[in-house]
Amino acid sequence: MNTYESSLLADLTTASTVDRDNLTTLQSTYNTAYSNVQTLINDSFSDSISEAAASAATASTAASTASAAATSAGVVGSNASSTASVASAAASQASADYTTLSTGVSDGSLIHITTKTAIDEAVIGTAELADAAITNAKLAVCLQAN
């Protein structure tokens, strides 16, 4: 448009019904408005790109944090599983030891406790003494008999 109108406006020798002053003012107003629109579009695009880049960086950080947390949870889970296996094996061994120690012992049996019994070796626990219903009187009788 500028190219076409420039030649018309520059040639003052050719007769025309165009109001050259008004056309020049309108052309300048149009060019200013067009430039403003281009600036706004450029600024809006730049802002959108900046916001998208910031959002992508935030998402990347969140993904890295989630990945690290998942890895840590896997390690903790593996350690917990290993600890549970060790505890299960210890419980099985304790049950087997109790079964071995209580073989042949029936209700009312008299158990003589010496310094070499399992109490010194931490095999007979408080719960087993209570289950055997050993009272102070019985212990005294056992100690007097020895």
C-alpha cells in the first residue's frame, strides 16, 4: 500500500480527487497502529515462550524429585524386606529351640535349675518360666534338694 500510494502522493503535478493531507495522516495512523499490533503480538509470543520454558523447567524438576523419591522408596522397601526375612528366621529358630527344650516336660514336672542351665545361656526366658508355673515355693524346694 505504501508503495502504491507513495507514487501518487509524491507526484503533485497529476490531478487527483484524493485529499493528500488527509491520506497522509490516515496512512501514518495506519502504520502506527499496524506497528503497535506487531509489537503486541511479538511481546505476547515472547511472554508465552518464557512461561512455557519456566513451566517445562518446573515439570522437569518435579519429575527428577519424583524419580529420586521412587528410587529411595525402593531401597527402603528392599531393606525392610531383608530385615523381615532375618526376623522371620530368628523367630523360626526361637520356636525350634523352645520345642527342643520343652520335649519330655509335662505339666507338674519338676525342673532342677543349676548354674549350667539355659538361664545362664539366655535360652529359657521369663515367659517360659511363667508358663511352667514355677513358684517361689517350688524354687525353694528345688534349691534345698540340691
